[in-house]
Amino acid sequence: MSTFSGALTHAADVAPAAVAASGLFSLTWLLIGFPLAGAAVLLLWGRRSDKWGHWLGVLASAASFVVAVVLFFGMLGQADDSRTVRQHLFDWIAVGTFNVPFDLRLDQLSITFVLLITGVGTLIHIYSVGYMSHDPERRKFFGYLNLFVASMLLLVLADNFLLLYVGWEGVGLASYLLIGFWFVKQSAAVASKKAFIVNRVGDLGLSLAVMLMFITFGSVTFDGVFAQAGSASESSLTWIGLALLLGACGKSAQFPLQSWLLDAMEGPTPVSALIHAATMVTAGVYLIVRSNAIFNAAPTAQTVVVIVGAITLLMGAIIGCAKDDIKKALAGSTMSQIGYMILAAGLGPVGYAFAIFHLVVHGFFKADMFLGAGSVMHAMNDQVGMRRFGTIRSWMIVTWITFGAGYLAILGIPPFAGFYSKDRIIEAAFSRGIVVGLVTVIGAGITAFYMTRLFVMTFHGKKRWTDDVHPHESPSIMVVPMAILAVLSALGGFLLAYNNAIFEWLAPVTGFEEPHLAISSLGMEGISLVVVIAGAALGWFLYDRRPVAEIAPAGNFLTRAARADLYGDAVNEAVFMRPGQYLTRSLVWVDQRVVDGAVNGVAATIGGLSGRARRMQTGFTRSYALSMLGGAALVVAALVLVRL
């Protein structure tokens, strides 16, 4: 780290303005265009594309990845002040002083996400060809995958917050469609609706942030907002930052909007891999890091970001310790790892680049492990309970090796990828304070324990499956993507951190500040490694040296709480759902009894009076003559009284 100059601390504040796209960079729109066109064909062409639709989906994603690689190398050939490129596609909104163009922004941060989304996304597409081979709706599935990738690409390439919001909502829609893809299962239908509704809460935060930006700055473009952030009041920036954080909590499943993530495992396993590795949950981290100019000037909002990340990384780790469903254990892991990234993003310039670095390598090893989990399920008649696995490595040696690479990477065992990224976050956390640093170290130890538990219960120990299960290795079309991701899990961290390459690459956009520690970086790495080894050793002792019960024991209070996702759903039901139901019922009662009662009462009164008045219309002449006589008598009597 010592090679960095202190001048990089505020690099994001003095970053050069974007230049107009020309030549090679005029192809930027194709990044979104290819998967969007693939989604349109697959979803609109109908059954006529069933036979070849899955390959079109793969081709669309792969084409986008090829364009991303070409643009990346094109950026490498540019000077630093020419690497930020804006492509204007058309004028989008022009109402009075509110002008929002449909512009795409290609810079060091966005191309990093684009390469991850399209690269890992393409491997997941290829894997899905084999995994979904017997599904009659495979063509539709690939259409949804393409839509997911296109929406995420729009999100990270948008040059203004309103266009980012369009991609944000597109990601929400695609996740709803994919989580509930097997909607005939009630659990899948419920999970998709839950994810959609919880994310709407977060989306409210992002929409409020966009409105506050326009009120405060008169603009929602990145350049317009960030250029004025330094001169805005701290209170305004704090409210904008907190609203952005609420949006990030929804998409990235952070406390208190984390409840949807574990239920989202009801979708097909490739969906889980895409959500957890390359799309969806990474969006919140991107949003905070992209908005670094706002958070740098709003220390209160930054502190809240750190608190949210710290709470979530511990919650996810604790939940992962008690889950017997292999996919839900990995989902708890994702919640925790994204917590690390959010925490790092809240540390400011000392953490932004580390957050993105960990996000990228997490994409490698988490996709690797989710696809590995899908391979295990494929071999085990779609069972997900790890208590019914055991010693699978003997039948699935390739899956064991590839999954093992992801396992060692998330633990942070050198030289695997997580060692280079997670330890940098731990160093940055200790530079902020001892409490924040201890949270990250404790989280690393718990991570080592529950991931060892998962690995041992699945691949080691004794056979615990039933006689109707016959484990076997997955076909090559599923194994090859796993192998590539395993290599990236093993070497990706070293390659990106070599000579501080990724930090120097991101610094012009995110800024960078070296963490200042009381002890050496090597000493901090040693402490972290000791904690990780202790957690892993405890996991091996409890789940490899001891027999694993095929039926989970009741456990203590903390175990039961972790199995119930730390009562997140119960809290939401008690704090939000039940009061909301009572409020709705009260409003219905007021509407029916008070509002409708008043209207109906007036109508009934007038109707009653009309009914009584109608009785006076008898139709008899003598009655009318008597009425006239009575009236005349009243007039005469009145005149006499007036004269008196």
C-alpha cells in the first residue's frame, strides 16, 4: 500500500469531466443492447424459439462480455483524463428546468462492474443450459436472465440517478420473475412477492434521494450533483445519504431490509448465483461508492452506513451457522459478505476501493459455490438438506475441488482471493476504530466456522443419503463454468491486487487513502489468519470428528433464533405488518361508518323527508282546496297580527 501517493485521497473530487463517446467507445450502448435484444426475442417470439432460445440467451450475454473486454482494453490505451466517457443516446426528459438526458457513463468503476456482470453472468448462462435442460420453460428462463443482465448493466452505466433508477427497477422486476420462476410452488410464489415488496421499501428511499437531489442541486446528473456536493449544507447531504442507504439496504439485503434474501433461494440455483455474485445485491454497494462525493461530505450518513454493514455482517454470519439448507447457508454468507462491503464503503476514501475489490472477488467465489451447490442438488435429486449429504467428494471429485476453491477463498486462506480483499477491509476497519475492527475480525472467524460446517457436512463425514439417491458428477457444460470460477477464486485476488492494480485503477473515481494502523499490515494479516484457522478448526471438530445427526437437534436459544433468521420476519410482522393491518382496518371502519355513514345519512334524511312530503300529494281536489283555504287563513291571520 505504501506505493500510493496521498494525492489520491481526494482523487474523486478532482476527477476530469467525461468526454463524449467517439470511435470505439460509441459501442458502449451495445453492452445493454445485446442482452436486451435477447430478452425481447426470447420473451416475444414465443414457443417458436424453444429449440434454440437458450443458446441465443448465452450468445447475447457473451456478446456483451466481448464488447466489455474490447472497451476495457480501449480504456487502458487512454490517458487518465480521457478514461471517463459519456455516450449521449437521446434527450429523455425536458420539463422546464428539469432536463435529464439518456446518457451512458463508462469509467473505471462502471467498466469494473460491467466485466463482472457480463463475465460471471455468461458463465452462469452456460451452466444454466445444462441445469435447466429438462425444464419446459427454459427459453423463458433465459429471456429473464438476459433481462436481468440488461437491467443491471443499465444501472451501472447510467450517467444520472434517474436513469440509474430505471435500471434499479428493472433489476427488481427481473428478480421477481426469476425467484418466482417455478411459481406453481407456493413457496416460490410467496418468496418472489416478498422480495418484490421488501425492495419497494428500499426503492422508496432511492426515489426520495433523487427528489432531494433535484430540490438541493437542481440536477440529478452525476456531474451536476457531485460538483455541487461540497457547497451544500451537511444536513441536506445527510438526508440524501440516508435515503440512498435505504435504497442500498433493499437491493443488497442489509439490515433492516434483509429478510427477503434467504427466501429468494426458492428460485432455480443459477438465479441464486446471478443474484448473489454479479447482480442485485451488488447494486447497493455500487450506489454508495458511486455517490462517494455525497457521503464524503456527510459524516453522519457515513457512520450509519458503517453501523448497518457491521450489524448485517454479524447477522448473516450467525444465520449461516444454523442453516441446514445448503443454499440458505450460502445466502446467509452473502448477506454477511455484502455487509463487509457496505461497512468498507462507509469508511470513505480508505474503504471505497477495498469494497469494490472484495465485491469483485466475492463474485468469483460466491458464483463458484452456488453453482457447486446446484451441482450437488443435481446429483442428489434436488435435495438441499446438508444433513442428508456427507462424503459426496468420493462421487463428485470435480465439484469438490471447485467448491473447495470457493471455500478457501471466502475463508481468506492465502493465496486464495478472499485473503487479498477481506484483510484489506479489516485493516481499513481498524484504522477507523477498535470496535469496528473487532467486528470484522469476529465476522471472519464465524465465517470460517459456518463455511467449514457447510463444506464438511456436504462433502465429508459419513454417508447420510437415502437409497434412492445416486450421486454423480454433473455434465461438462455445468462443470466447465465451475472450473473457470474456481481458477478465478484461487488466483483472481492476487492478479487484481498485484502491484496495487485495482486500487490505482479505481482511485480516479473513488479516491483512495491508505489505512493507518498501530501494527504492521503483516501483523494484522497474521491475527486475522489465526482467527480464521480457529473458526475452521472448530467447524472440522464439530462436524467431521463427530457424527452429524440426520435430524437437527432443538439447540439453544441462539441456534433457534438463527434458524428463524434472527426473527427478522417476526419483527417485520409485529412492527410493520400487524400495525399496518390494524391501520387499514381502522381506515376501512372510518370510511364505512363515518365517511360513507355521513353521505348515506344525508341521503337517507332527504329520502325520508321526501317520502313524508310525498304523502301530502293525495290527488284529491278537495284536499288541495282545503290546503289553499288553510294557507289563505294563515296569511290573513299574519296580516291581522302585524296591524295589531
